[in-house]
Amino acid sequence: MLIGCFEYLNFIFLIIFKTMASFGEGDAGKDLVWAIGLFLVLGIAWVFMGGPASFKSGGSPSKFFSITNIIPKSSTSSSTNSTNKSTSGITTTKAKPTPTPKPTPIVNPNESQYKGLVEIRLGQSYRTSGITNKEYVTLQYSSRNKEPINISGWKIDNGYSARYTDFSGKMVLGKSTVVSIPYGTVLMTGKTPSATGSIILNPGDTAYVVTGSVVEYSPYKIDASFKINKCSGYLEKYDGYNFVPTLSGSCPAYDKELDKTALSDDCYDFVRRYGKSCVTPKITNDDKNGGILVGGQKMSSSCRKIIESTFNYNSCLDRHLLDEDFLGKKWYVFLRHQGGLYASERATITLYDSLGKMVDTYSY
């Protein structure tokens, strides 16, 4: 740009000199030409060097002659300004703080996965009843869980290792007795040896773990722990059987067992009376008058056969074994242990799973 400016000025001076040559020496026209030429040169130089923009508001006109107005800025300076502009255009985002992770719950390696799902409670102690088959604890499986569990092989500690006893005039810690939950049978027939397997609790089930066992073996032998069913009410009513706690006293209603229209009046009255109680009528001989008595009452042979084939545990099993509601929600588990297990007071009972991990404790 400067080279072009100087060439243009040189061209102006050349015109001036030629014009002056046409005037004579001392001619007033030469002075005028010089004045006009000088004015044009200064005006053109001013335009090329910025013109009005070279004067800033409040600034000094001396900048008109500043060397910076005619020397181009270096490429380094331009690069720096470009970089500054680019940098000033960047929008920075403040980094969000890293969230604090939630602490991992501490799992006690000694606690069972079933802790909080199965509860143990003392039902009755031997010291209270004096009979082992009346001493029991209750295991209650929560209905909150959705999966069945196998409790065979679980253990119960009676807590005596934390109780002091008087031994030869000295107070010493006792020794705990630990018992295991045995196998059981879902279907106890009482007539054939029971097929046993793991005791499975479904959600909402209860297990009564009896220290002793049922001692009466006639007419049905209770040879294993079992789950109650739709017909268990008959077992409860047999003489000599003593279930603690008591079995369900319910059984199928008589009017659903028989065709009432096929019975005589006397037979119907008898059936209606026994059909509500789940009692199996005793069949005896009438030594005084001869014949056979059913529940102490003389009955026709046809009615006796109906009663004998209907109102008993095994007949009930035959008719209702495949019912959807056949099985109940309670287990009777027999430890067959000699002597009592639990103190009547001031003790803690602990339930462990098959891995030896604590499921629940009960202090009383």
C-alpha cells in the first residue's frame, strides 16, 4: 500500500513540475501551483493514512504522524489478537461435583439369608407341662417371601450355655443342647410306613416343633413329622392321641360326603350327628341284646357299612387326596427327644439354618 502511495505522490509532483515549467520565472502562477500541489499531497497522504479515523475522540492529532500508522502490524500480533478473540468466544461449563456413592450395606456373615423371614417362639416348656410331647416351639415363615424353604437340618439351641446353674455349691455356666429338625412326610397315612423327605415351608406356613412325639399307635401310627391336611381332624378325635397344639378339628362336611336321599331316616339322623364332629364312630358288639352297635347305637347293616366306609381318616384320604385345598399350612415336627429342652423363663432360644448361620433368636 505504501509503494502505491509513493508512486502516486511522485506522479503528482511530476505534474506540478511540468505546470511550473510553463510559467515564467517569478511568475505569480508558480506560487499558486506550488501551494495547490502541496495541499493535494498532504490531503492524499492523510486519506491513505486513515483520514478522519486517525483522530479518536479526545485523542491527540499527533498520531497522524505516528510510525504505527504507516507500518503494518506483524503477523504475530494478528495471530495473537485472533487467538484472543477465539478464546473469548468459548463458553466454559462448570464441572458438576461427583455424587457421593451410597454406602454398601454391611452384611453380617454369621446371619442367615432367612433372617427376618422365619421367627422362632416358645409355645410351652417341659417345666410347665411335665410332658415332652406338650413342649414345643413355633417356627413361623413370613408370607412376604415368595419361595418355599427347606428347614430339615436346621438347628435349635436351647440357650443353656448362657444360663448359670448351681453345681456343688458353685454357680457355673450350663451347657446348651442343640437339636436338629428332622425329615417329614407330606402324606401321613398311618397304615403304611411314611415316605419321608425334606420339610418344606411355603410362605405363611407354621411348624410346631414338638420335643417328644405322639405315643398312640392305634389305629394310626404316627411314625414321622407330617403336614396337616383336609382330613387331619379325624386324627385329633381318636382316643389316646394328644397333639399339642391341637390339630385342626375340621373335616369335609357330611352332606358333601354322602347322597342324603339314599339314606334311611334313622341313618340320616345318625350321619348328620357324626358328620359335623369329625369323629369316627366306634363299632362294638351289643353283648346284652346281640348284634353290632355303631357309636353305641343299633344300626342296620346297610347304614353301618356306609358309616364305616365314610367317617374315618383313610376313607377321607381316598376321597379328597387330589383336592386343590387338600394340604393345610401347618407342620407337626417331632424331635423324639428324651426330657425337656427349654427353660420356663430367663433364656434365649436360637434358630440356625443348615449352614450354621443365625436365623432368629427369642429371649423370654
